[in-house]
Amino acid sequence: MIINNNLQSIAGIYANHRSTNKVAQVAQDEVRGDEIHISTKAQNASEMLKKLNAMDDVRADRVAELENMISAGNYHVDSRELAASMLQSRF
């Protein structure tokens, strides 16, 4: 191959070709777009979370049951079990 003092013009053509390819690659990436795939486990967990968030924070039936037990004098708390439970949740 014979190059007649046109090294700069050849380098310019090469650089132009590289930048054109980069622009074409970027355009192709933009057309393709992003995708997301959610596993079945994640979908199930999401559904369960929605159901939990829809539930009431207070279980009215349990509250009524405890109120009845307290008013009837049938509600007793074992202090040892309570202390053990408190220590277990703290540590």
C-alpha cells in the first residue's frame, strides 16, 4: 500500500468511521430499550404484600375476645413467660 503524505487524511477518515459506528451503536441501543423480568416468586411475594397491606392493623375479633376475658376475670398472664418473651425479643 502506498501512502503519499496523506497520513492525516487517512487518520481523519478512520476517526470519522469510528465515531459513525459509535453513533449507530448508541442509536441501536436506544431502539432496543430496557426490559425487566420478574420471577414467579417475586410476583407471589408482591401479591402477598398487597394482601397484607389491605388487611386491618387491628384484629377486632381478637380484641373483643380479650376484652371479654379481662372483664370476666379469665385473662391471666404468666409473668415468667412474659419476661422470657421480652428477653427473647430484645436479645
